[in-house]
Amino acid sequence: MFETIDYLQLGNEKQQRAYAAIEKLKIMSDLADYSPILCGTLPIGIDIEISDLDIIMNVHDLMQFENKISALYGEHEQFKLKRLSIRSISVVKANFHFGGFEFELFGQPVPVEEQYAFQHMVIEKSIMDQCPDVKGKIIELKKQGMKTEPAFCKILELEGDPYEELLKYGKLKGFI
């Protein structure tokens, strides 16, 4: 379902606006070599006012990626580009504003289906598919300032690092 963003066209008003902004920027086509996937809360309908659009990618040449991202999006409002290490993996993260949304482009040398953001999204959607009443509870916790993964872990009563525990839970339940 998440390989393209076409499903957003049939979604709520915010999802349709997100689709239009992503299409206008041509992110999915301009960055197709990196297998971009929109992740996070908006695709699964648990976004709040301040939620951004997270697009993850499989990037092996980080310098080339930085140059491409800067050339394509560097002139957009509040553009920031940084390289950092997450779980001992070098990543590139770019943020900017366009079309009423904050974008976060995230590249690391890991297939997108194996990245935490994608796996968390699949697990979260699966949980809500099985227990639809969870959605409202998650949104309320997010409005109170809680991040998504900790909110799910609170509802599921999972202890420890929420990013790791949610993955363990999803694997245990066969969601990923």
C-alpha cells in the first residue's frame, strides 16, 4: 500500500493537500533512484497539526544525495541539511517547508522496508486495524506532546525503549 502515494488522493483533506505538495515538488520522481516512501503519521491518519511529512530513502552515496537534495530543495523555506549517525549508521536528513507542510527527507544505506520508520508505520497501522479504538487514544497522547512510538507503547503497556519495543511487538504479532 505504501509503495506509492496514490492512496493519499482518496484520503482526508490534509492527505490530499500533502499529495498535491509532494507531487508539485516531484519528490517521488526526482528521487526515484532512492526508493522514496512517505512514512510517519499522515499516511495512517494519526497526524496532528504539527506533524511533518517524512520521506525515507535508501541512500548509499551520502555526498551525492546531499548535493542532489541541496540542488532540488535548498531554496525552500527553512532548508536545513545535516549528516548524523543513528544506531551507528550514517544518515542524511534534510528539512524544509513547502505548501503548508514541513518536509523531512531522510536517507540511509538501508532498504526502505527495513528502516525503522517504515516498520513502525506498518506495525502502527496493523495495531489500529485490529483495534480501531486505539487511533483516538494515540492522537490524544500526541496532542499532549508525546511522540508516536512512545504513545503506542504506553497504550500497549510496553516497557523500555519504545522504538525497539514496538519492533519486537510487531515481529511477535507477525505484523512485519
